[in-house]
Amino acid sequence: MGGILYVVATPIGNLEDITYRAVRVLREVGVIYCEDTRQTRKLLDHFGLSTPLMSCHEHNEKARAAQLTSMLEQGRAVALVSDAGTPLISDPGYRMVQAALAAGHRVVPIPGPAAFLAALSASGLPADSFSFRGFVPARSGERRRMIESLRDSPETVVFYEAPHRIAECMADIAALLGSGRPVVVAREITKVHEEFLRGGAAQVLAELNSRPAVRGEITLLIGRARPGPEVVSPGELKAEVGSLEASGLSRKDAIKEVARRRRLGRREIYALIAGGGS
């Protein structure tokens, strides 16, 4: 009889979020593969579990997959966890699952927390159609190209982002998708300092820039593009032109770019900006 690989979701902050089933499985399996044995040991100690741990991370996952297959051939039950949340979601584990399936063994999900789903559920953005894209590209050029591709997106798009890059990323969103594009920054989900920043891209950027530093785990959500002609205020246009000027464009080129994005005439933008208002 073949073995079973359990893919077990664990809390992303609040330990009360673990399921009874997850605790039972982690108690009953012969071994638990985890990213960081020190981190998972804290979780097991909290629930009085003593199951043996083995590390499995991006640097040794290929070797661990071969080891896992051997254990499963012996009919053993094994669990796979990440440091927090659901394994494989922007975390290691793909090779382990693939190896188990390729060898003909069962892979059983033990569902539970995932930061991007928790953030989406409380974001206030449409959740009937969405996509999760993992981490935002770290390099500026790649990030801007990715953001540009979302200009006409009909769905909410969810990312993870590093706290030290979130302000720069938000500035790109305001510049490339418009200052009023709806966004949400969800920080420290389920933890003591959980926080949601909701609003237009320029508004959320201003809040981020007002802080000495941004810390904690970040989930970024970008709302769908607005259907039909967009009503734009002079204040939004000024902010968008200003953001592009700050990125290095001349005022003339910034207005030209905003005109292209908004499908407005350059003279119309000049007139709106000159007319003032908000």
C-alpha cells in the first residue's frame, strides 16, 4: 500500500487559526517536511506535538523529493508545511508534490490560512473574478511592465510585496494605472498590528510616504479597471502628471503620456490642470 503526502496549511500569524484536522494530521504522520525546522518547532511545541521534522527549502527540495518518494514507497504518511500559510503558494513544495504524484501516491490537502485569500475577503474589492500573481517583480523595469499590463484588467489582481518596496511599487501603480485606481495594502494579516489601507493609488501612496518606514508582511491588491469612459478630476490629472514628472519625464512628455492613458486630448488636459480644482 502506498503512502500519503499531506499538504498542511498552518497559521499566518494567529495560532488560533489552525484547524483541528491539521493538528491531528501533524500529530499522526511519521515526519513533517518544513521550510525552517526552528519555525515549525515553535508551532508544534505550542500544540504539544513532537513529530520529527526535516527541512525542505528551495536549496534542497530536489534531494528531499527523492527521499520523500522512498518514504512513501514504504507506506508512510508524511506532512508538508511552510513557515506560514498554505505550502506551494509562493513557497517551496512543488517538487515534493510532483514527485509523490509521479510515483503514484496520494496527495491530500489539509486546507487552511492563505494570506492572499484573507486579504481579498476583507479588501472591499470585487472577488467574483481575481488572480493571484505571487511576488511583485523586484526590478523596477520588470515591475513597471507588469503593472502596465494590468491597465485594462477586468479582475482584481493580488500580489505579495516586500515592505521596503511597497511605496515605490505604489508610485508606479499611480503613474501607470492612474491615481484613482482602487488599491488595498493589507499588512500583518491576522497579527496584532493588522491593517488595511484602502483607496485610490495616489491616496494610499500618500499614506505610505507619510510613515518613517513600512514593516510587516504585505499583500497588495489592485482593483479592476473601470468600465467605460472614466470621469477624471483635475486633481487626479495633476497628481498623475506630477508622479510622471517625479519619475524623470518633462512636463510636456508627462502630459502626453497621461493623454495617451486617459484617451484625452493634450489640450484638454492642459485646460483641466490650468483650471485648478480637485
